[in-house]
Amino acid sequence: MARGIWGWFVAAALSAGAGLAAPAVLEPTIAQARAGEAEVACVQQQGLESFVVTLRKPRTCIFHSANAPFDSADEVPVVKIRWTGWGKPVVHGHGTFRGNMDFQAPAEIVLSRARPCGKGARLYTRARITFNGRTASAKLPGCSG
């Protein structure tokens, strides 16, 4: 059975025929947010390495629970994201959840709790993602240091 904060959520996707590929590196690094921007932390993969980077209005994001193992039970990949209200206290996104075996489902994203991250930057630190009629919430990675 899947484990982690979003484990039950991802288990539901797995039972619907979806699975997620786990990154090869278990301890990624996080990039510092840029000044004056509202951003969100996303996992990105380059070859066999995984990194947590901060992005402004990402079109693709693998959302990952803060302080959770880097495995498929703690990640939710969403592509083709369109955002409304970016930079406001609560931002909404619509995209497509993408799992293994070509599984795809419409996804709704709500980001909130933008926290200061040095030099005027802010990172959204909470996510609520809904697809296939199920909703999961999680704390997202914040600033390092």
C-alpha cells in the first residue's frame, strides 16, 4: 500500500490504472526563490538526478510533500497548467494529472500560504489538488535556510 501524506490519494490513482515514476535521487536540493516573485516549489528531473526548483507560474510541476521521501506516494505530476490569480494569497490552477500507462485526468490545484523567502520573494507552501473526484492537501517545500 502507498505511504506518505498523499499516499491514499496516489493509491486511488493507482487503482484507477495510474502510477508515478519515482526520481532516482532521494535528497534533492532546492533553489532559492528570486526577489519580488511569487513562486512554487516543483520537482524537476535531469537524467538520474532530481532537484526541487522554484518556478513562477509553472506550466508543468511535480508537486511534492515537504519532508517526505522522494517516491511516487508523495508526488503529484500535473502538466498543461493554466493559473488564475498568480501572486495573490490564493491561486487557482487547472491542468492534467499524468500517471504511468498513459493515465491522465483533469486536475484542479489551489496554492496558498505564500511565505517570505528572503529579498522579497514568496513561496506558496500549501497545495490542494483534486482529480478523479478525490482531493489531497499537503505542505510544500519552503525556503532552505
